[in-house]
Amino acid sequence: MTKVKPVNVTADREKRILTINWSDGRECRYSFAGLRAVCPCVLCQGGHNNMGRPADKLLLEKSANEALNLEAATAVGSYAIQFTWNDGHDSGIYSWDYLYEACL
């Protein structure tokens, strides 16, 4: 895979959608509930042995949680983004590669 980078990241808190425009022209839209459901942190993945797996695209697409919203999004170096959710969870670091591969 060519090293694709995000060129624009927008969070719409009203619609609960994160949109990423990529350097190859692709646009990906992720629901907040879907992103929270596929959180790549060790706690959400069920231990270190389960780390590094690709996101479950079905879970990403089908997850719904009307109470969930994004409080903050923080860059992690140039390779990832970290979200703080209103349910208090904030330990997931979503690499750009993870998000690109998860695009529906």
C-alpha cells in the first residue's frame, strides 16, 4: 500500500460522524459509535494477544449508540489520532493505517 495520509479530518458532533479525506482522494466516513466499538486499545481488544487486528468492518458499520459523542480528538505524532469519548474512554490510539483500512 502506498503511504496514504489524511489531508483533512472533520468531526460533526451533531451527526456523530468523523470524515477523513485522504491524500489519494478517498473520503471515509465513520460513525462515532462505530469508532468507539472498534477501539484498538488493549482493554477493548481483550488483551495484548488480540492487538494489531484490523477493525471489524461489520461492527464499525452497524454499531449504534445515540448517547455517545466525541469530546476531543488529539493527534498522536504524525501516525495516529486519539479520541476522548463522553463515556470517559480515551485510551484508544487509532493509527491512520488502521482507519484507512477500516474505511467502508
